Amino acid sequence: MRLSTRFALCVALLVPLLVGLSGLLVVHLSVDDLRAARDQRLVQRLQAMTPLAVNHVTRPVRVRPAEAESAEGVYVAPVRGQPLTIGSVPAELPPPSTTPATAGTWRYLSTDLGRRGRLWVFEQQGPLEAQTSGLYDRLLIATLIALAVGALAGLALGRLALRPLARLTTDIRAGNGRLTRKTRAREVDELARLVNGLLNRRDEAVHRTAEALETARAFAATAAHELRTPLTSMGGNIALLGYPNLPPGERVEVIRDLAMEQARLERLITMLRQLARGELMEPDSLNDVDLASVCEVAVQEATRRHRHARFFAHLPDSAMVRGWPEGLRMIADNLLENAAVHGVGPQGTVRVDLTVRVEGTVALLRVADDGPGMPRELHQEAFNRFSRRAGSPGTGLGLTLIHQQVVLHGGSVEIEPSSGRGLSVLVQMPIAWRPDGPSDGLSWLSLHQKS
């Protein structure tokens, strides 16, 4: 059923109901007023006829009864002599009553004339009942008229009230994609705004899904290529080990190459697992974390792993941030790992400085080394997946993992320009970040591609 039809039915039922109820109240009050007026007339006639009745019972006179029918009548019953009848009276006198009373079709009132007799005043109820019936008939007619008028008015008003919805329907059928009309009806405009919001979120979700699928395909293809390289090298070395006349020195070198490729493959798989874990971060996993303590532990473990590197930590007493503890640890570990692996100088050593400080609402984490550095034109490209220079011992995922976690924490990361040797990476993260979801509702892959 159309809304306009429902509106018409509601108005068609409501209007007659209101008219009928209000009419019943008015008719009831009118009937009460008419009955009160009739009783008042009886009292007045009784008062006016009392002197005449007393005179009649004192000196009886012959009165010729009226021949015409009348709705009113007076009856005087003397103790002695003939009674006096004026107008129409009932055939049998009702019991005496000093207040207006009803006897059959008559309304009457009587009074005692002392010891000389009694006076009755009568009025038929028929005229008042006919008048009352006429009022109810008029009320019925008015209710039926209200029913018809209400149905027509409800249909017209329903169409008028629902015209903004009809315009929205026209917009949708026209295939405009969005509801842009201003209907000047606040509720309808709010509905259009909500529908447009839903459509925007749907389009965004579809776009993100397509983007994620495309990124996943590219990521899987690149990962397969990166995994194939060490596996192919390991397969060749294993085949060399199968030669019976392989010299012992070359056998030791092949085994060393196998160990290096195996370690590289293990690091690559570990980094891929960490990337997958970071993508699954949820807002519920965020806590208040002391970044200074996290970095202190990371420096201690990096010192044990890399004996050739000298690590120096410049930390405040406390640097509380809102974040994912494991993600913050990933950032610190990979910054130190990247500096210790890629910052080695000609002497085989490297100095790494880690600094943490708080400036306003931002926490700054800087890791700098005194290594060979990186050309400025490669700074942005370095954050891409599997981006590394030829002969690099790394996986090409360290800075990518750092960028992922920084984006998920609502911050930014950059390689600071340097005129001399060394490389300095600066991470900025808001202290009290409150996301609605991972990456504030966006995939880090999408943000990484836009940055």
C-alpha cells in the first residue's frame, strides 16, 4: 500500500472520529440545555398559573375546554367542584411531584394549593425528543461529510507531504548515483544525507577491496619472486654438493652460501609475517606505552645481536604514547637493524644513535648512523616493498614495516636530508591518538600508495 493511501485512510478515519466525538459532546450538552430550559419553563408556568388556580378553586367558573391539540396543558383539581383543564393533559394524573418529573410521554410539575386542591403543569416530551433526534441526524450527516472530505483531503495532503520522497525516488530512478535535491523537508533531507553517506561508504569499501586485491596480487607476485631467488640459489648449491669430486674448500664455501641464503630466507619470511600481523591491528589493542622504555630494551637486544655496532641511547625519563606495544617495538627494532646492517663503514663498524623526545603533542624517535648514507632521490623509494640496492644483505622490507606501523599509529616517517655521511630516520607519532579502526578506517597499503 502506498504511503499516500495510508495517509488518506488515516485522515479519513481520524477526521470523522474527531468530528463525531466532538459532535456527540456538543449534542449532549445541547440536549441537557434544552431539557433544563423545558424544566425551567414548567417552573415558570407553574408560578404563573398558581394565582389563577387559587382563584378558580375559591370561586369556580365554567371554562370551556380547548378543542385544539396542544403540547402543553394545565390541570386544576379542587377539593370541591369541577376540575379545570387547559390544553392537553394525560388521561391519568401522575403522582404529585414538586420537582420536574417524567410520566410516560409527559414531563410535569405540581404544587399544593393548600386545602383547596392541587395544580399540575404538563408538557409533552415528543417535541423535545424530535428536536434531539434532529440534532443526532445532523451529526451523522456531518460525520459522513467529514469522512468523504477527510478521505479526499488526506489523499491530497498525503501526495503533497510525500512529494519530497517522490523527488528522491525520481533521482534514484534517473540513475544519478546521489540524492542531491533540496526538498526543504528536514527529515527527507536528513534521509537523503544518510543514504548518500551509505553510498559513499559502499563505494569506498568497493574501492578499498579492489585496491587491496590489486595490492595483494602485486605483493604476492613480488614476494614469490623474492622467495624464488634464494630458493634457486640454494637449489644450485645443493646440486653442487652432490658432485663426488667437489674439493673440500669449495664444499665449505657452498655450505656457507647455503647458510647465508637460509638466513636470508628466514629473515624474509619473518618480515612478511610481521607485515601481516601489523595489517591486522585493531583499536582495542592500543594501550598507553612508554616509548622510552621500549627503545631502551630494543637498544640492549640490538647490542647483543650486532657486536660490530656501537649503540648510544638518548632517552628521557618517560615518553608515554598511545599505541600498539608490539608495533612500537617493531619500529625501534627495525630502525636499529637497518642502521646496524646498512650503516657499516669501511672498517666494518658503525655508530648508531637513538634519540627519543616529546615536543608538545608529538613524540619524536630518531635513529642516525655514520654509515655511507643514501642518495636523496632514493629516500621516498626506500619505503617501497623489496626496495634495496644491489648486493644488499637486507630483505627490502625493513623500512616498509617501519612505515606500516607508523601509519597505523597515525604518524609519519621520513629520511632526513644530510649533506655528509650517515643516514637519519625521523619518526613522528601523536601522543593521544584515538582511531576508529586500523589506520583510522583505512588500509595502510592505501595510505602508503597515496604518500
